[in-house]
Amino acid sequence: MVAGAAEAVVATERAQQLRAAINEANFRYYVLDAPTLPDAEYDRLLRELQAIEAAHPELLTPDSPTQRVGAGPLAAFADVAHVIPMLSLNNAFSEAEVMAFDRRVREGLEREDATIEYAVEPKFDGLAVALHYQRGVFVRGATRGDGASGEDVSANLRTIRAIPMRLASEQPPEWLEVRGEVLMLRRDFERLNEVARENGEKTFVNPRNAAAGSLRQLDPRITAQRRLSFFAYGVGRVEAAAGLPAWLPETHAAVMDSLAELHLPVSSERSVVHGVDGLMRYFHALGARRDSLPFDIDGAVYKVNRLADQAALGFVARAPRFAIAHKYPAQEEITQVEGIDVQVGRTGVLTPVARLKPVFVGGVTVTNATLHNEDEVRRKDVRVGDSVIVRRAGDVIPEVASVLLDRRPMGVTIGDLVTPEFPPFSMPVVCPECGAPVVRLEGEAAARCSNGLSCPAQRKQALIHFASRRAMDIEGLGDKLVEQLLDRGLVQTPADLYRLEQAQLAGLERMADKSADNLLQAIEISRGRELARFIFALGIRQVGEQTAKDLARHFGSLAALMAADAAALQQVPDVGPVVAASMRAFFAEVHNQTVIENLRQARAWKDGEAQAAVAGKLLGKAFVLTGTLPNLSRDQAKALIEAEGGKVAGSVSRKTDYVVAGAEPGSKFTKAQELGIRILDEITFLDLISHGDNTL
Ligand code: IVH
């Protein structure tokens, strides 16, 4: 019995240690975005804690990190009354409206000549929630609902790792209601939709809908898979702990700082500014960064900073007088589909593209939007004549998010005749460019033209690729010029470029003598390019820049590469059966053999020597780069790695040795953590370059 008691004490202590370590890891990962613990280690700690709690159920607490994904589905959400109502914000769409807001504030405070101090922050495009902490422990969370009461989504909120289950404080308030926004990061949204698209499932229109749909799931296990994020932007009901002074900062900015100290996520984009000038400067600065933020925002929120002033100003109807949302141009707009074109890419992939009535969205005029592939068009049922929602956010290419079915034109009445509505889209059975049959391989979403380089569209893309900067780098040979050269029959294949003459070019549009000279010179300079560039320039499916480099290094000459069988090809790093087969097929084509022979005669490339191994501190080490480094560009980092015999791959796998991560890293970062791969920042990376692996 004594031994049992001693064991229980040990277990209690260990459980506390584990919870602290896991909470800290969550905070660093999800709030600070600066992880310290590899995922594998995190999982071990979590499993150990689960084991202790299973053996000692009395130790299980509701705020334990093991409880984030707990119970099964609910039948319905319970109601939660908001003791302090959750209001909305009035909007401003122009500087004049912002000036009017500032004037009302000054008049309301009877300080007409003063310059007001404002706390400013992004307007997150997600959904509002209230989180209730009792003596520092998360006890409940609710949606905004109608503002007076919302739905109890506690189980789902527990799955959001950015939300602490226990506040980081020795003396937490008796009650703290944190208000903020649940949202989905763009990269998590893109990934979610990509998976849905691959599985032939419905996609979400935007991250906001995805976040809302995920938070209002009755089964928290589904929410847990969706990767939601959270940012706090204020507080509701607050009660001090008995015997402690009331928690009363003087400003909104100080409230936010306190929330950050409690380990709640607050946006690093927040600031304090003065007067309308300060507001407008912030609006433009944040607007300039809008596209590169990891999440959607639809405006900036301005709040009178001093809480006493906020109280004095009070509310009108359902919105505060002390705050306003200044909106950016929408990232979604409605427009009409005027046609659906099918574009043919370099490797023959057919992509349906909606031709749109021009619409201003996300800060630019959009006239085309991708429809991804045939299944996607069918699922969304996009038809000519439809009104659609177009979305353009961040660097993502514009896409048709959804169709407004109730606005579909019913057909036109001409006399007694009613024309039917437009039929559903179907992929052409022959290539729209060359008329060759379209093929769709089993298990692939993409349909392709089967005509290879005999298809003019593929030929054009292939030529553009051949001349591009990272391939043969023929300066000045862009889309328009390639098109003209093809149209006039001056060029059929890349080899023909090396036979062009001044007189032929002179007749082309916008082609003065000087530019003709420049082009001929650029073509001339491109002769004798390194083998790696040449291999890449050939545009073999599955053979990217890195693979081309590996192949060049391994085989040394094009002849050796062309002679290699599948087994020999697979000796090269990252070349598997699929890539090998693609190369074999490319070199087996007579057309390709002829073009290569002509390029050989034009001395387009220079063979090197097969290099079994290069010297260098990082010989054989595989790197992946993600995010923006503070000083080095991607190309510079790559060059440093390659100079030391290392390789740079595009995606993280078990073979990756290091991931070099900068600001706003992508999914590669998460993957690296999952696989327990070493992650370097710029400083440690440069250290590795100068001293090799032994110092890390
Ligand atoms: S403060 C009393 N700050 O906008 C005002 N709201 O239109 C309380 N929102 O329901 C809101 N970012 O969902 C505030 N930085 C921010 C916000 C924000 C987004 C949302 C919130 C609210 C809606 C009001």
C-alpha cells in the first residue's frame, strides 16, 4: 500500500511535468511559430501522459493536453449565453469615412482638437468565439451566434492547439473570457481542398467557410483533422481572483500584451498609432502585406486605445462607437462566365479555364480563372452563362469558388421557342489545339493531349521552356516571340532556333534591327550550355532542375544518359521507376532523337564528365529549403549547398538530411517535424556551410 502511494506521488509529479512540457511545446509551435520539440518527441510525451492517466484515472484533468481530441460526436450543441453581448463592428470603406469616425470619437470625448491614440490590428476573416477560463483553466467556448447567445463548441475548440487549455499564470483571474477569431491558414485550406479534389469530394469556397464548417462539426474528431488557428483580439467578462486587485490595464494594447503573456495567440501585426494619418499609414502598410500574410484578412480594425475612453464612448445599436473596421477590396466577387476554354500545357495536360466578364477582385482585374480539371468543373457544375463567385487571395491564382445556381439563366425565349440552358461542361475528346485524341490515365485527374511535340500548343510551351532562364537562358525569347516564330513556320523545334537569320526576324512584329541582333546574339550565347541545363531544357516529364543536375553529374554526357536503361537511371538519387520510365519513353521517340541530333550539330550543349563523387563538407547530404531567409535568397542558399557537394530537393522525405527554414515556412516544415528531420535557421545553416556537420 505504501509502495502504491509512493508510486501515485511519482505519477502525479510526472503527469504535471509532462503537461507542462506539452503545453510549452504547443505554445512554441502554434503561438510563437518557433517550434523546439521534434514531433516524434512530442508524441512520446503525449503517449506517456496518456499511459499515466489510464493507470491513474483520478489524475485526469479536463485541461490535460490528452483531452484535446476526446469524446465522440455530440447530438447537438448546447446554448451558451453571452453575459456581455458579442457585438459587431461598423465598417468604413474610404478615408473620408475613417475621418468621420475619428471626428465622432473626438466629439464624443469632447476633445475636438486632440490627436487620438488608436490600437490597430488586422480584421481576421474567420469566425468569432468566446473562450472561458475559470481560475486559468479552459472550461467552455462558444460561437458568437446572434450575439446574445451562441453554441457551445468546447470540444472542438479543445482540438485547436493554439488555444491554451491552461493559462500561463501562477495567479490567474477567477474568470477570464477571451474573445477572438477562429480561422484556417491559407496553406491548411489549400491542402484541405487539394485532398478533397483528389478524393472527388466537395471543396470549400474559402478558408472562412472551411473554418466555420470545421468548428461547427458535431464530431470533434473531424475538427481535429482540419487544423484550425486562433487569434485573440479582446476580452469579455473578467473577474479578479479573491484577494487580488482587479485586472485593469489602462489600454487595449496593454490588454493584448497581457493576453500574450498568458500564452494566448495575438497577432504580431498589431500596433498603436495616432490620428487619422497614423490609421491610414497602418491601413496601407498592412494592405501591402495582405497577400503575403498566412491567413485571409478583410480589413484593419481601429480601436480607441484608452479603455476609459472606450467606456465613455459606449455603443450605438449593435456596434461600439470606439471601434471601426476599415475594409480592403474584396477577395471574392460575383461575375459571369463568358466561356470555358481548355488550355494545353507543356506536357499536354488540358486545363479548363473560365473566361470571365472582367471583375476587380483581390486588388486586380481578373478575366480568367482556373477550373483545375474536368472532375472539378463537373462537381461545381460551372456552365457558360453562370454567375460565379471568383476568389483571388494571396499568391494563389484566381479560381471559381462556386456557382450561384439560382441565378443560372433559364434559356432565352424567341417567339414560341425557349432555348435550353447551357449544357454541363465536358472535356473535349480531341485536343483543341491539334485535334489528336485526348487521353486520361487511370487514377489521374488530368486529361492530356496524346500528340506530344506534334501538338502546336505543346510545341510552343516546350520552346518557351527551352529558352527560359533556368534552362538555356535565351534572353528576350518570350511567349509572344515564340508564337510569331511558330506561326510563320520559322521554327518548329528548339534546334531551328540555332538556324535563324537576321533577314527572317526583320519581318516580325515589333522587331527592329537592333532587337533582331540582340535575339540572335542571345541564341548564340546559349550555345555550349552545361549539360544539366540542357537536360532540364528538354522538358522531359518528371525531370525537374534538380534531377537534371543529378543526371548530368552522374552520366557526364548526353550519349551516356540516352544509352542508360531503367536500372542504370535509377542509380541516380531521387530517380525512381516513374521518372526512369518517363526518360526512356522520351529518348525512345524518333522525333526527339532527331531534334537532339540537330541540337548536337548546333553545339547547343557541352558534355561534362561523369562524376562519381564530388568533394565537399556536405557530400551526399540532402537539403530542402522553405520560407524566406533573412539574408540569403533561395538561389544563394542552393549555390552554397551545391558548392559543398550537397543536394537540394523540392520536397521532404525520409532521405532529407536538413530542412533550412526561414520566415513563413510551408508544409515542408511541418513534414520535417513529423519525420524528425533537423531544421536549421540561417545562422545554423551558415555555420554548417563553413564548418561542416560536426559542429551541429
Ligand atoms: S473587435 C465590439 N477585432 O469582426 C467589437 N473584431 O464585425 C468586437 N473581427 O464579430 C469585435 N478581427 O468576428 C474585433 N481584430 C478584430 C477583429 C474582429 C475580426 C470580427 C469579429 C467580429 C466582427 C465584427
